Amino acid sequence: MLRILISGAMWLTLGFSHLSAEDRSDVREKSRSHAQSLVIPEDPNGNTSVISDLEFSSDSKMLAVTYGRFRGLLQKPDPGQAIVWDVASGKRLATFNSFKDGGSSVDFSKDGKLLATGSYDGSVQFWRVKDWSRQARIELDSESVTTLDFSPDSTSIAVGTIVGEEDALKPNLHLYKVATGREMKSLRCPADDVVGVQFSLDGKSLVCAGMRGVVQVWNVQTDTSRTILQPDDLMLFSMAVSHDGQLIAAGGSPFQYKHKKWQIQIWDTESGKLKQDKTETGGMLSSIRFTPDDRWLVIASRHCKVKLWNLSTSQNIELSQPGIEIAVSPDGKLLALAAENKVAILDFEKLINEK
């Protein structure tokens, strides 16, 4: 493999030496080419403009998008879909329609072999990337799936759910064995709705965030937890763990401002100490993501444009494009922004350099 990479690099160097400046620029553009936008097709169930989650594959070549409304907000369920796109061409690779309610979440396994989809109908399904056939389906008892995360070794998956207020002690955080679909253990995050869940780098800990303002770190082996955040006035809508595992970011809106302001707080994972925070006026915060180098935090909120926050310099960049849900490619080159029924794919480096 190394020899092939070296040979390829030599070929590019030699080839570039015989090209004009204009031709060289064209070659660079082609080598970094990707679809500019992906348009979700019209859906007879009326879920077209409700994109609930999107995620790049581990090699950054595919983007999975799921959409659909939550039945708790409607008179009856409206089945959603999940679609997998080829990032370079914008070609649709697979479409999944086996949801009884709206699609809520999507995640690729770290080894690139599986795609997991979650739904408000209480199901988690595993799809083989090689042919998009279904490997397994998990049915949760009277719970709606809200978030998913594969373990670093791709052998297990964490599933966050919504449980009713009447089920105050019912587990809302579950761990399943991917190969068999068997539940390994269930935990209780002290909030009815789990809005974020993510494994640590070594897979031994699990960070979960509840909508009612709580962030906890669970030791998967001992089933013990420690609370990072539990404010009285912050409703959380998104959570992210830095790629080096050292930081936890969670964002939402203070109750008393009725979503006219959003707030993000960042803590040290080990000590639980608050490192940074940011509060701005605007629509309700919807999604936050670290870039792979952990230098930037991408922030999306409803009715506002997407912002980039440099955690080292405090530099802020406001993008011209809106986005409610966001995803950053693992190679750090692309940023996907979902708004209405479209997903815009942007060159992240270009965004930074332009500002």
C-alpha cells in the first residue's frame, strides 16, 4: 500500500510539472470534487422537509440521511425514509422505507461494514453496506429511538430513547450486541428524552445527554455514572464529544428565554470542569459537531445561519447557508448542512480560508 501511495504521489508531481497553471487548478478541483447538493425526493407522507439526522461514512465517501416526523407531535404516525448518497456523484445508493413512523437517527459503523437506522417507531435496523441487505432488526418496547452510536470496535451500539413521564424509572439508554441484536444492558439517564449518546475512544465509557439539562458519563463495565452537567434552566437539544475524548459540548436553550437564545457549554471530560461557554440570540439550537481536529465547533440553530466557532482563538464565522442538522466528514474536508428538503455539501477548508 505504501509503495502504491508513493508511486501515485510521484505520478501527480511529474504530471503537474507539464501542466499550465489553469490546468493544474482544474486537476485539483477534480480531485476534490463532490456533489454540491442532494435533494430529498417528494414523500407522499409529508415528511419531505423534516430531515432528522445525517452522517458520513468512515471513509467520507457516503452520506446517510434520515427524515420523518415524530408521532408524538401528530395525530397519527407518518413513516419516514433513510437514503444513502454517493458524495462524489450525488447518486442515490440505497433507500430504506421499512419504518412505521418517522426516521430519527443514522450511524455508520466504524469499520464501514454496517449502517444503523433508528426510528420513532421504536426500531433499530442494521444494513450491510456491501449490498444494503438487512442484517437485523431490534424492536424496543414502547420506546421511540432518538439517537445511535456504534462502539469504536463496531461490535456494539448504544441507543438513546424517549420514555413517558409515567415511566420515571424505565431505562432510556440501551446497549446491544451488533452481531446478534441481543441487549447487553440497559441504563437510565435522568431525563425522559435522550438527545445524544457517544462512546469514548476506548469504548469503556458512554456519554449521554438528556433534554432536561443533564449530561452524564457512564462506565459501561461497572454501570456507574458521574454527572457533568445538571442545570435548572437549560433544555438540551444536542451533544458532542471531541475526537480526542477530552471535551464534551452540549447546547440548548434556557427555559426562561423561550428559545430566543441558545447556549453551548464545553466541559473537560475527566475533571467535569466548565472550560468554555457561548450564548447568543437566535432560534432554537438544533445541532453541534466537532471537526475531526477538534479545533472548530459547528453550530446549527433553527431560523439562523450555521456558525463555526474556533475553540482556540474564539474566532466566529457565520456561513451564508442555513442548516438545521449538520455532519462533518471524518477526513475533515466536507461539511453537510440539511435545511428543508436539501442537503448542501461544502468544502470546509474553503469556508475557513474565505473568511
